[in-house]
Amino acid sequence: MSSHDHQSATTVAQKPDTKAIWFTFWILLGVTAVEFLIAFTSDSKPFRIITFILLTFVKAYFIVANFMHLRHEVKTLIWSVVVPIAFIAWLVAALIFEGGSILGSHPIK
């Protein structure tokens, strides 16, 4: 029996986890619906900006955790992805804020 025959005999096809995929779909659909509701009903620009940023983080978490399979990885791999992204987000926020003060107009009022 060759190694190829042995591998195919012991390999079991995994059933796709459609329940988790549908759960993620409904969460993302709900968050998107809330974003549209806020976009068309809220008059407060700072409230909209903060809400959109927070809801974007929620959507990014569900996409990365489920569709990129990061939820099932070891914690050190998760932190090695999250920490650099957090620093990049901080850098972008700092550049936007400081750039506005140097030019004399803040982008967020």
C-alpha cells in the first residue's frame, strides 16, 4: 500500500460549519443595517463618526475570526496580528489629529 493510498484511507472529510457562517452573516447584516439607520437618521456628526468606527471594529472582528479562521488559532498568533494593527490605527489617528493642528484646522470638530 503506497503512502498516498494510506493517507486517503485515513482522511475524513470535515463537514462545513454552516451554522457559524450563518450566525456571522446575520451579525454582519444587523451591524450594517444599524450603520445605515444611523447614517440616514442621525444629525450629530461626532456621534456618527464614533459609531461607525466602533461598528467597523465589530465587523472586522467577525470577518477575521470566522472567515480568516483566526478564532481557532493560538493566543500568541492572535496577539501578533492584533498588536501591530492597534499600533497602526493609533498612528493613523495621531497623524490625522496632529496634521490638523499643524495646518490650523482640525478634521474632527
